[in-house]
Amino acid sequence: MSKVYVIHENDAWVEPLRRQFAAIGTPYEEWFLDQGILDLRAPPPEGVFYNRMSASSHTRDHRYAAEYTGAVLEWLERHGRTVVNGRRALSLEVSKVAQYEALARHGIATPETIAVVGRHNIAPAAERLGYPVIIKHNRGGKGLGVRLFLSRAGLEEYLAQPEAFAPIDGIWLVQRYIQAPSPFITRVEFVGGRYLYAVRVDTSAGFELCPADQCQGEMAEVCPAIAPADRFKVVAGVDGALLRRYRDFLRANQIGIAGIEFIVDRDGKTYTYDVNTNTNYNPEAEARAKVSGMGAIARHLSDLLATAAPEPFDWRRELATAL
């Protein structure tokens, strides 16, 4: 029987989706792609394949999970399988440079950014931009590695310390800090290429903004985004023109499911700084607003499965066609 295949490397993040599949009776199977064997001689099974590989997979000791997923997606797409968030989505998930260049092609503003290889090049790049600056990893996830520096002295003090967690791909991003009137960012969620809702996120406690419920409690030692209940709030009033540009950007890059984060500066200008193709949702915010991101995903994948399922063989129709 055809089914939905969920590609991932983090069991905890899939649990809400499991519940939604169970509620509507969707047949599914999980592919935990940390290590394995991929026989390119054999065709993949029939079904719908949903890629949830995360840019932060290496922080959970799954060093080559993203690379392995890339190989699997090549295999699936070569055989014409229905893939949600395929190769292009993965390439954007693991590279903010790729994100920013793709966003720019759709007229979507991003913060001024300089990509740096070599830790000794961070300070000169910051001087080019001017303070305050943020440094972050090109491939990060969950906001890990993000640091704000208000002055050259602060950055130099940081750079003088031993590096505990260098970018996995060796690329640092030095970025102009966007000063917002209030300490929050907005994240807009899309499912099936359609806008679902927006959530406002309080950033006063820091930049690690993973909204998943597992990142708020028992798994805080793994995902340190511990937040009060009202840190995430579903809101209305997102600019329609911006949402249309996001929609077109997602379609052009074959991204079916994503969360896109933006910030508005003191002058009212919007800057988009992150595209999450492995999106998670905050259950408390959703409960208050009576919406469900994972519910929408489960329904979308179920609809795709119904469309992709081959029709049963009808010998009468085949005979009529042959005659």
C-alpha cells in the first residue's frame, strides 16, 4: 500500500506529526536518515516523501544526515516520486547564503551580510559593515551560534576566546544588526505553498527561537530555547504583498512547507533573515489561536497521497483502450 514517508533525524520533532497522522488515519513510515545503505540499483517505493531534514542535525551527532538525505532525494526525484521539500529545499535549509541569494532574486530584502571563511576575517568584515553586528553560522539551525556585538572591543574579546562551536561548513556570516522598535520578530508559516498563519516571537531572552514544544521543556539541554508561555503569539496583519512574494519564492524553489522569519526596523522596513524548511510549531500559541501547523501538514500530505496513489487496474477500461 502506498504511504507517506517522513524523512528526518530527530524523533522528538516528529511526534506531533505522528499524532496528526493517527487522528486522520494516514498510512506513513519514518525514514531516520542518520546512517544507512542506499542501493541505487533499486527503485524507491511508491508514495509521498516529506523531507524534514534539519540544518542543525550535526549538533545531535548526526554529522552526515543532511548529506545522506541529499543523496536519497536525488534518488527519489530521479524516479519521479512525489517529494515535498526536495533537493532545492534542502540546499536552502543548510545554507543561509543560498537563502539570501534566492530571496534577493524575488525582491525580498535581507540584512546586509558578509560571508567569511577563517575566524581571523570576522573582525575586518565587521569593520566594513559597522557596529552593531551579528555573527552567525551559515549552516546553523535553532539560532545556534548567533552572537550580537555592539562594539569592536566586544567582538575582539569574543574572538580571543577558544572556539567551542565553529560552523560545520566553515562559513561565518557577519551581518548588520537590525534594530527593531520592540524586541520581537515575526515568523510566517506556509503549508502546501499557502500561507497558514503568522506568529510573533519575543526575542528579549535571546536568538535561539526554535518553537517546538520539545525545545521548551524536557529537552532544554538539547534545544536551549526555553521560553515563557507567551513568548510565541499567533498574530494577524502581515503585509499581503510580502506574503505574495514569499509564496512566489517558495514555489520557484519547490518548497512546499516552510517557516520564514522577518524583522521590521525603526523605519518600518522589513528584512527577511531565515527560511526554515524543517519547520516546527509552538503548541501553546497554536492552542490559544485554535490552529495547527502539524494538522495542516498531515492533511496536505494525505491529499497528495490520494492524488499520487495509482488507480486500481481496470481490465475493461484497458481492453476498451486497446480496441
